[in-house]
Amino acid sequence: MSKDALPTQPTGEASRWYHELLRHDLGYWLTAAVILLVSTWLGPSIEGIFNFSDVRNWLFQHLAQSVTHPAAARSVKLVFIGDDEFWLGSLHHRTPTDRIYLGRLIKALDESGASIVALDFDLRVPDPDADVTPGDYTDIDPYKPYRDETDQLVRVIDDVAKRRKIVLVKTFGYGDDGGYRFEGDAFQAYGICNKLNRDGSWQNPGTKEFPLTPQAQKNIFCGYIALMTDKRLVPPPIKISGQSGKLDSFPFAIARARDPRHPPSLLNRDYYSTYITDKVADNPNVTLSAADVIHDPKGASTILRGNPVIIGAGWHLHSYGRGLLVDIHETPIGAINGSLIHENMAEALMTHRIYPALPAGYLDALEIGAGVIAALVFAGIVALWARILAVFMAIIVLFGVQWLTLQLFGTFLDAFVPVFALGLHAIAGVVSEAGGGEGHGTRKDIKAARAAWLRFLRLPIAPKKEAEEAAVDGVGAED
């Protein structure tokens, strides 16, 4: 519609907005559509270029916190093997970790009254492709002292599992069919976590040399410790080739051990979890050192009794206090230890602090919808200052919408980039008209917009360019 064909100036804010909306020609709307689609498509890349991951993590951690049910360390406790034990103590900074020491720690947690002992240590065999079956003790390690250590650890597990739930790490890899398969681990040689039942529970038959009591067989659970690329996602149970049931993740196995009759269900879809603050690692009511637990298990019982406890590695890589901590991963609350992630996920599953993730197509539709609404609102505003204010107000509104989507779905609505881009487009349209432009997206309009921006920024225009811009504005240049 031509501007000259419009009737007299309308009255009322709504009428003025509608009048201004109709003034924009097809070029303006085509440009807005291209900006919306491109910015939606390139949004993640733009965030990566400008390193917005920290901002995104901060938003997730703070906006996703429930007002009535904030993330907190309520029941799952942590026991870390730190530098004192690993570098200066009886572990002698050795890999693999002394399994006799791990057995002593499990016994100490039994004395402290922990309801579940979850050993976050990977005991895979040297050859991951080895087909380890019950009784294949030589596959555990070619070095006999290591096999003897594992013997003692398994005897402790059998004894403690008569009274407590035990969660162990199960290793898996990729099969020839593109799916997942079990990889060899030390526990398989002792008849522990060899076969999955359809309901996700385990068959733990033991072996002739290392028989497991019926109660111990029921109380041993296993789960994988691999984490999702997006550390907000709860690792789900996965299908293993040749198994009738699915393999739980480590935090899922802890939740199952707590209530085997009613394990959590993720309904075959992705779920997000909010994070407990990283300060939980320094909280003496949540995290204890392995040395303290072994030295005084009765004293530790005031904190650990009746609670699931994860045993994790917490020493530095290079030497005492030097280098990064082992098993570090980037999360919404920064770089933290993998055992802390498992603790957080187990807490989330047991306290229902998880949110169903929206499918990617739904999110894209919501982002485009938010962009369309923003484009219509911006286009109907006349004054330059009002459009600038509208862009900032739209960002504030998006924060509120973001809070709502995080509370309901635990996921981001990444509409900030397209809304901001459309806001700049609308502002440019006002500045273009101030420079005398008569159309949107034409060569004439582009030149006019350039001249208008230069005037707005009070920058000098070259004489030749000034003559061209004057010609664009319909004024002939002097000879």
C-alpha cells in the first residue's frame, strides 16, 4: 500500500499502531522474514561465536530453580578420595586404584549406616573386547596381585550387600550393529551384573569360588557412568544388544536401588535436571573425605546414616594440589567432578526435580512464533526511541517467558537472537525513513539508510557520496 494513499492521521494508540503497520511495503516484510529464519537457524552458532555459554548456564541455573522446590542436597551424600589418600596416603598414586582400599571404604560405609553404597569407579578389564564370563578370573588383569585385590573387594561387596544396597559401574561400548553392547569388566568374572532382566533388574548368580548369598544377589545394582553431551540431560536407560532389559545410568541405578518396586520412569523422552550449587562439595553435611570415614565410621554416621552415598575420585591429576581435579566436566554451574553430577542427577530423579524436554521442532516453532509477534509489534511503533525501548522491553519479557519454559520443561526458548535482530531491523527502518527513504530493501532505500545512519552518528559524508545521496532523496546534484 502506498503511503500517499493512506487517509488522514489516525487517532488512538491502537489505530496509530495499525496505521504504521500498514505503511511497510513487501520489501520490509521479506527482509524481516529472512532475518527471522537466518537468525533462528544461526542462533546457536552466534551464541558460540560470542561465547554466551556462561550466560546461558547462569540463566539456566537461576531461572530454572523452583521457587517452592529449589535444588538442594537432601539425601544423597558424597565421599571423596582426595589428595591426602591418593598422593600421600596408602593409595600411592596408583592406577588402577587399590581395590583393597575400596573394600575398606565400603566396609566403613556399612558401619556408618549408609543405605546405599554407590562405587563410582570403572573396573573395566585391560582388553575391553574380552568376552568375560563367570569364572574367567585371568581376564581381570594379567598381574596376579591386582586379581587378588579384586577377590577381596568382591568378598566385601558380598558381605555388605547382605545388609545394604550396592551400586556398581557397568561398562558398555558400541557393537557391530551400531547399537550398544557390554564391554568386559572385572565384576563379570565373579558373576555380578552379567544379565539384565526385562524389568531392568540384574541377575547376579555369583560363581562357584565366589558364591553370592540370595540377599546379596537382590541388593546389587549396576549402571553406566557415561554422561550426556548436554550435561543438563538426565542419562536415560539404554538398550543393550542381546539383553531383554535396558541398562540404567549410574544415578538411575541409585534411584532404582532406593525403591526397586517403583523405579523412576522417563517415558522414552529426554528430561532435564536443574543443578545443585557447586558449593555442595565443600558442605561438611554432604561431602566427607574417605580418610575421615575410614578413621571414624561411627562419627560419620551422623551424616551418612540412612542415606545413599557415592564414593568418588577427588584428587588432582599431576600431584598434591597440582593440575585439574580428575573426572572434571563442564556443567551449568561450571566445571565439576563427575561424582557430583551423578549425585545431582540421583537427587533430581528421587525428588522429581526433572523436566520433560520439548522436541526440537516444537522449540523452533515457538522461537519463530516469538519472532513473528516481535516483528509485528516493532513494525507498528512510529518513533525511533519507542522502537528502541520496545526492543529492550521484549528482551525483558523473554526473560519471563524463559523462566516459564524452564519451570515447565527445563529447556531454553532461544528467541533472544531473532527478536534482537528483528528489533535492529525495525530501528533501521525508522532511521531509513529519517534519511528520506521511500521503500524498504531497495537500492534506493539502502543508500538512504546509509546516509541517515551517517547523519544520526554525525559522521561526515564524502562530497561524491553526498551528491549520490541527494540524488536518492530526489534532489538533483549541482553541476
